[in-house]
Amino acid sequence: MVVPPQEPDKPPANVATTLPIRNKAASKQKSSSHLPANSQDVQGYITNQSPESIVEEAQGKLTELEQRIKEAIEKNAQLQSLELAHADQLTKEKIEELNKTREEQIQKKQKILEELQKVERELQLKTQQQLKKQYLEVKAQRIQLQQQQQQSCQHLGLLTPVGVGEQLSEGDYARLQQVDPVLLKDEPQQTAAQMGFAPIQPLAMPQALPLAAGPLPPGSIANLTELQGVIVGQPVLGQAQLAGLGQGILTETQQGLMVASPAQTLNDTLDDIMAAVSGRASAMSNTPTHSIAASISQPQTPTPSPIISPSTMLPIYPAIDIDAQTESNHDTALTLACAGGHEELVQTLLERGASIEHRDKKGFTPLILAATAGHVGVVEILLDNGADIEAQSERTKDTPLSLACSGGRQEVVELLLARGANKEHRNVSDYTPLSLAASGGYVNIIKILLNAGAEINSRTGSKLGISPLMLAAMNGHTAAVKLLLDMGSDINAQIETNRNTALTLACFQGRTEVVSLLLDRKANVEHRAKTGLTPLMEAASGGYAEVGRVLLDKGADVNAPPVPSSRDTALTIAADKGHYKFCELLIGRGAHIDVRNKKGNTPLWLAANGGHLDVVQLLVQAGADVDAADNRKITPLMAAFRKGHVKVVRYLVKEVNQFPSDSECMRYIATITDKEMLKKCHLCMESIVQAKDRQAAEANKNASILLEELDLEKLREESRRLALAAKREKRKEKRR
């Protein structure tokens, strides 16, 4: 809802005015009698209604509309309660009737809303018309005043008449008759909150100040505002122009709505506000306490008269704290402007005395914010105004240079280094700007820092002691690694605590291109860290098959000695993690398939224990021993059963030769408390029992076949024996 413009402040009691005074009731009656019947014809109509009558009329309509809305809401609530009470007894006709009633209520609400919007548009239009009329009145008075200008000035004895278009030189002001300025405080006006509207209206015309006392020609006192503007050689500000000092001039759209057009930039508005405050404070401190008559009775001295500017005619503002901060992040206008890169606004705020070292809730100064965001122009302005180039954030102890390197802000880095920033500063993690740039892979910034003399092999002071080369390698920044190597970085440098190198860190992170580059630069392919892992084992732990292929192609030993502590190899590590492609690579390169670690676990045992069916199948097909038990006599099948890996168990029961006993399985099931695991183990046991039954059935079948064969063999033997006995009898008979 648009608030009607406030009336200009009334002139002092001792100064008469010739401006016409309207009767509010008569004005209201006159305007209402001339209003067209159709509200759409109001656009070209200029009314004489006062703002108070407009507000009263609008409030009456709003009250009526609010009452109708409340009645509609109450009826809707009654319908809903009726529907809930008789929901079980509603018939189809009642439901249709209720739906029809709801539609009618919705249509009524829409009509009420349209009427409310219509009233709002009318109020906005009337406000605009009132502004237009006031502006035309001021303009007419201005034209009349131009004709009386010379006579009024001569009669008052204020200054020598100046022709239209003439300008006073700097020396001419000394000849003018001087008076002491009298600054009157604006009368209190009704606030927007008391009126019930949002304060969206142009500023009221400032109160005109008389420059001297004495008899004035008729009509001249009413035009003191314009006369004052002529005396100081400045144009008179109309209502629309004064509105530009506030929210802007109200304009009308094609739909009849009033919108506020942008009047000034943020910098101009800030200049106006600050000038108004400073000008008013200065005027209040220099204003005499005696009356106008007393000032006239005193002899006048030829001292220069203060020039009255539009800023001094603005209302008295309270003191503005330019370093006021938000509650959430303790941001000031300067910190927000620096973070947003608004160079002109930053310069204006600094000229107005904004604190250049203010810190927000994170402990960031304006320079830190500008450097982090990469606003090189703002950074230069802040440095030119004395900002601390070595300011540190409270928590991380980062400087503007550190944050610019971390964020890849090349231009800011160049500027800060040119201004003498410390290139070896260490933050709370003991990272230098070069370490931060290498971690981000910003090649150009690395080159700039190295050319500026930064230490290439600087280590972090923490327990790790990581070099810039290691940071670039583990993050996969190949170009940065190449640059650091070309500039002389130590390729085989080790971290003091864990003895990792750039190669082992790159393998652990799976950086294939970096690994290939480091191996081409003769990095130690069999270097072991404190854990005892080789680069190939580091890659196996992460399952980076491409890195493993590069290592094997560059000479890594697929059957390198195991880790001293755990006796693990690259294959046991990959099988335990379930990395199928890496296991396939190692088996294809000739890795020992039944190697055992310190606990006696084979790669197949580890894969079965982890439930990695594809790796189990790969190892079985490659000839792994399916019945190889560990040091506790637990076979791969039993390991899979204990973990509830149903698919692995169902596959292994077809391949194994030894089955766990039923009592052993039941003893383990009795120790399980988790319902889901218990269910899985029961399924595994069913598979094992079924496999054992199938194996027993096959054994019985084979035994039956064997017995039948034995019986047949006995029959054959008996037949041969009888045949031989018959032959012997025949021979005996022949001998006889």
C-alpha cells in the first residue's frame, strides 16, 4: 500500500504566508463530486483531495473489505466443521452442494481481492495527482518570482541584482550583504507506523528559511524557498526533484500501478546522507541563539555568507555510525563492499572515515576479504589507504597473500608481492604461500612465488613435514609437479615421520599421470614408507589398477617381499579389499596365488572373508587352494559362513572337498545375537547341509556302483574257477 505524501512543514509563526489554505471537508466534497463513475477513467483526472481525505477514504474501504473477508472466512470454517461432523452422512448431492458453495466462496474472495487492488491503484493514482498539482503550483510561483526577483532583492537589501543566466565570480560574494543563517528544526510529523501504511513516498519539501526580517512585498514571503535558491545561485528543487533524494520519483505504469523509479546510485545516496549529517551538524554548531530581529538590529559585517546547499535543507538526521555492524557476522558497510568488489563505494567509505581494520566474526579484515575474493582494485585502494598487508585471520592465521595463493588469485598475489608481503608467512597449519599454491595446482602463482625467491623445498612445521612437491603430487596437479621438478625440487624427499615420498603419496591417491611423470624422472619405484608398503602396495590398497599397471611397466616387482609386520603382499592387500581389476592385473603378471600373510590367510581366504564373490571366482579359476585353512584351521568356506556371505558360501560348497561339521556350525550360530546375521548364517548352513547331503548321496551312489562291480567281479571269478575245474575234470577223464 502506497503512503500519501506528507504535507510540507509549516512556516514559522512570525512569518505570514500567502499560500492558499484548503478546507479539508470542502476539498473532499468537491473531489468526490467530480470523480467519474467508472474508476478506470480516473487516470487523467486531477483531484484536489488532501492526503488526509484520501487516507480516510481508503481506510474506510479497507475496513469494509476486511469485514467481508472475515465473514467469508467464518463461513468457510462453518462449512468445514459441518463437513467433519456429518462426514459419514453426506450423500452425493450434499457433497456437490458443498463443492458449489466452496466455489462461490472462492469467487467472492477473488472479487474482494480485486476490489482491494482496485482501491490501492486509485489511492496510488490520487497520490500522483496530488504530487503533480503541487509541482505545478510551485512551478507557477517560480515563474512569478522571476519577475519580482530584482525588485524584491533591492527592497530587502540582500544582494546586488543579478541578471538571468549571470553568475557571480568568487570575488563578487564579498560584496553581498551578509546575515546570520537561522536554522529551524522540522516540525514533528506523523510516522508511517502511526498511519498504518508502509513508508513508500517521496520526501516532503524542506521548510524554507527567511534570510532577513522586515517588510516584504506581497507574495514574496510565500516564495521564500525559491528566493533562497535564487540568492545562493542554485536552481529551485521541486517536489519531484526532492523525491530523488529519497526513494525516487513515482511513475505510472501502463497497468495504472505506481512504481518508484531508481533515482541515485548507492554512492550518491551515501554522499547525500553524509553531507546532510555533516552540514546540519556544522550549521547547528554555528547558528546564533538570538532571534531574527536581534540579528537585524546588529551592525552587519562584510563577512562571507554561508552558501546554503540542498544538503543543509534536509531534515535533521541522527548521527550515522559508518562502522555499524550486523549481528550475525559483524559485517560493516566497508567489509561488505570489499567482499563484493565495489571499488567506488570502498573509496567513498574510506573517505568518510570507515574503519579499515575492522574484523568480522571470522576475524577477516576488509583487505583479507578483498584478497580472498580476488578484487585487485579494492585491494589496491585498501593498501593505498594504509591497510595492514600482514593482517592475519584469527582462527587460521592466514594473511591476504596466503588466502590469495590458496584461491588462485594471480593478480592479487602479484600486487601483494609488489607491496612487500611476506612470502614465507606460515599459517596455523604451518603452510607457506608456496605450499598453498602447490596444493591448489596454481602453476602461474607457483612461478611468481619462486621468481620472487620463495623456498622451493620448504616443509610444513607440523608432524608431517610435507613439501610443496608432495602436496602437488598427492592432489594430482601434474603441471605443478613438472614445474617444481624443473625448478629443482627434491623428487625423493621423505616426510620425516612416516617416510612417504611424492611417489608413494601419488600412488595412495591414485594419481596416474603424476606417477608416470615421477617414474620418468627416476623416482624410487621400490621405496618403502614406515608402514613397509611399496608404491605398488599403496596402489593395491586403493584399487588403482591403472597406477599399478604403470608401476609394473616401469619395473615394480609384483612379488616384492611382503610387509615386514603383517607379511602382506600386493595380492593379499587387493584381495582383502575386493579390488577385482587389480587382482586380475597381479595374477596376469605372475603374482603368487597361494601366498600367506602372518595369520596364514591366503588371498582366497581374505576374499571369502570379505564377501567378494567376483574375486573368489577369479582366484578359484586361477587354481587357488579352496581348502587352505589359516592358522586357526578355519577354511575359506567357514570364514564366509561366519560372516554371513550367502553367495560366496553357495559358490564354495560346489568347489570344496571339506565341509565343516554340523556341530561346529551350530555352536557358532548359538553365539549370534543380531537377527539379520542370524538369518544369513542359517541360510549359509542350509547351503552347507544341502551340499553335504548331495555329497553323501553321490558317495552312496558311487558306493553302490562299486559294490555292484565287486559282485560282478566275484561272479566272474567264480565262473572262471568253475570253468577251470571243469577243464581239469576233462583232462583227468582223458588220462583214464
